[in-house]
Amino acid sequence: MFLSVFDMFKVGIGPSSSHTMGPMVAAARFLDMMRASPFEFHGLRASLHGSLAFTGVGHATDRATVLGLGGFIPDTYDDDKAEAFLAELNKTHKMQPEGLPELHFDPKADMIFDYDHALEGHANGMILMATDAQGDVILRQVFYSVGGGFVLTEEELAEGKDTNDGPPVPFPFTSAAMMLEMAKSSGKSIAQMKRENEIARGCPDSFAKGTARLWQVMNDCINRGLERDGILPGGLNVRRRAKGIYDALMAERGMNLQAPHTINDWMSVYAMAVNEENAAGGQVVTAPTNGAAGTMPAVLRYYLDHVPGASESHVEDFLLTAAAIGGLVKYNASISGAEAGCQAEVGSASAMAAAGLCAVMGGTPEQVENAAEIALEHHLGMTCDPVKGLVQVPCIERNGLAAIKAVSAASLALRGDGEHFVPLDAAIETMRQTGADMHEKYKETSLGGLAVNVPNC
């Protein structure tokens, strides 16, 4: 099994990797299908199903789908150009993606929220259609946004498409037990094994530049979030809090007024800064998803700014170790809130962050695996119940608490010798089973939990 660090960590836009980035990526793939087709197209339609329908407006799924059909992609997204495109489309009901003729698309009529017909493959389903001059559908494709910005067609999902296409890798572990056995027999760390796998699939220079960019985007996102205030979009009137907390922490720092537990506020404010940026539709990195994008950068920033002896030279090892754990969770369970609740998003993020921190603080592979297990175990059963379908309440604070759990998990693991009662593989399998048993209303549909017990305005 091989899942690249650049698959796990993708530069994109908020507020959701599965509900915003995924649909935009699916639309881009559909345009490629149209370009390769011999048909003459005159129009486009889209229908959203399951969780994409129920929380699509709050997650800007409709907007992202339309922009994707217009040729926008997450990695190079430009908000000013997107707004200009949407304004023109709303006036003319026409768009012309590169390499295709002018196409009719009326956002009010051709973007359908189908609340009654869930698609069988996954909770996040959508159908993209292209029509002829008479308005008849002549090209149709079902897509599933399976979490973290990953997208599969209906056929790919049915085939069980894996992530192993390409040259063989030297350490193809598919479980934590295999990972530890390979580390023991090779004498290598988890990061070293993951790095060799990555280099087997690409260029060492481009890999180093790519990981450096990932951290740069993560850190820039933290900094933007610490500088901005105001009200987040979406109608809940949630105000940004990270800047105020950060300013207070900085003021207290100079006055020697901070209690020891204040370090928790630093971890939380870094995470909240990212998730406030995400909620505002800003640029973030999936880690492993947008809804959980703040946890891992917060722990890495905590390490660099607050841990004596920390070095930026260890950032790559942190990312590699975290990606290895995230890959195991995705391969054996899920990182999708719509599929398995928030345990799959924030729980996975906390496990990844705990593993990364344990690794850069000198943990053995056994201690790293233990750190990931502790963090994941104590998120089991967590539901995904966003109020009004927005990635704001409880998501923003939840990332801060997950960062605190990650640091605690890494610290506990480092205090031990790596031996522990519950293996990481067992925790991942338990998460998968719990997600399968969890009622749909607690899986990113906003039909249960806080979403129905807290007023939406």
C-alpha cells in the first residue's frame, strides 16, 4: 500500500475537503472526460446527494461544484477570479472551460440538491451531466468524495481502486504491525521508511521542496488566522477568536502572568486560527481533512515555538510520520466525517499529530505507534454534527482540544517503552466498526447532535 504525503496533505480551500475540495476536483475530472469525448456539448447539470445535499450549502458544495465546472481547481484557486466568474455566470448562464465550447448552466435550475435519493457507494455522492442542444444528457458520471479531497468515480469505487499504482516501494506496510516489523528488521524510523517510499515514486529534490511548501502553507494559514478578526460567513454570526486570544497571550507573556496550563491555550489558538481561516474559505492544507486541518499544524507550531531544542530540520520527519499514520487510517478505516463521524477526521488528525510529535522528540517506532493509538482511542465514537452544516461549531474548538490530546498522547508514549495494551491496528478497526454502526444523523448530515440542539441563528 502506498499513499503519498502529497495525497494526504493537499493544498486547497475551505471550508471542507470532502464537501468543497472534493466536488471541485470531481468537476475538473468531468471536464477532462468531456474533452476526451466525441460528443458535441451544449450544457451542464449537477446533482448532490446524501451528505453533500444535506450540508452542501453550509460547506459551499454548490459553489465549489460550479467553480470546478468553470475550470477552477483547489491548488491554484484565486478568490477574486472566482467571484468574477460567478458574477458573470449568474448574469449570462454561460461558461466556457478551457478546451470546451460555450456551455449553458443556470445555477438555480441546473444545480440540484437531491435530499431523497442517496447514492449507494458513499454518503458523499454527486452526479455530473453534460447535455446536447435539446437538453438531453449525453454524458453522465457518478463521483464520490470519500474524504480528505480524495475523489473516486462510481466504477473506481466498485473496483476497490487502491493507491498502489506505480513502481514498487521498499516498505509497503498496510498495518501498524507490519510497519513496526519493517522498522525493526530494517533499523529505520517510520519517517525514514516513508521517505524511501516517497523517493521510490519521485524525485528527492521535488519531494523536499514539496514538503517545505506544505509546512509553509500551514504556517502561513496559522499566521493569517492570528491576525484577522470579525464575523465568519454562513449566518451563525460566529466571531473569530484566535486573534484576541493570541494578543492576550502575547501581552501576558511579557508580564510573567501565565500559569503552566496556559500552554494549552497556545496549542488551541494555533489550531483555531487555522480552522477560522478554513471556515472563511481560506487556503488550508488537508491534514487529513479541512475540518481537521488545524490540529496537526498546531502541534507542529507548538513543537517549533515552545519545545526546547526544536528544529525546523525535523519538520519533514514530522510530516512523513504523520502521513504514514494517516495512510493506515485511510486504508483500513476512513478519514471521512460523512462515513464515520468526526472520529475519522479530528480523531485521525490527533493520532497523526501525536505520532509526528513523538517522532521528532526522539520516540522509537514503538513509542510513535503508541502515541497514535492513545490519541485515536480517546476520540472513538465522536460524532460529526456541525450546526447549520457549517465547519464552525463545534469544529473550530474541537481542533484545539485534539491538538492538546495529541501532545498529551505523545508525552505519555515517550514516558513508556512502547509496550501497551491496545494496538493501533485494533483502535483503527474499532473506529471503522463504530463508524459503520453510527446513525446517519451523526455523520455530517446536521440531522442530530449539536446541529439540532443549538439554535441556528
